[in-house]
Amino acid sequence: MSEDYCDVSGCEYCHRIPVSNYYGARLCDDCIEMERNTDWDAYEEKKRKRIAEENEY
């Protein structure tokens, strides 16, 4: 027997409701727009540089 439940969790980033399914993630419209406009290659490069700098010390 399956149990019925209401999933009231919000956006995975900011916890707002309503949300949409965006590539398997529950995101609000603003966070979906942020995902689309972010240069993820530049983000990953900055992240690698920051980690490398932290490891130098």
C-alpha cells in the first residue's frame, strides 16, 4: 500500500515556492534563470584556483 503525501518543500537553493523541475532539481523561476545565466566554466575555474591557493598555506 502506498502512502499519499504532500511535498511542500521549496526551491533547493532559496526554499521559495512554487517550484519547477529543472534537470531533476526543484528550483523556483528566479533560481532557474540564475542557473541559465551563470558561466559555470568560469565558476569552476575560480573554485579550482581558490582551492589551490588554500592548499599552498
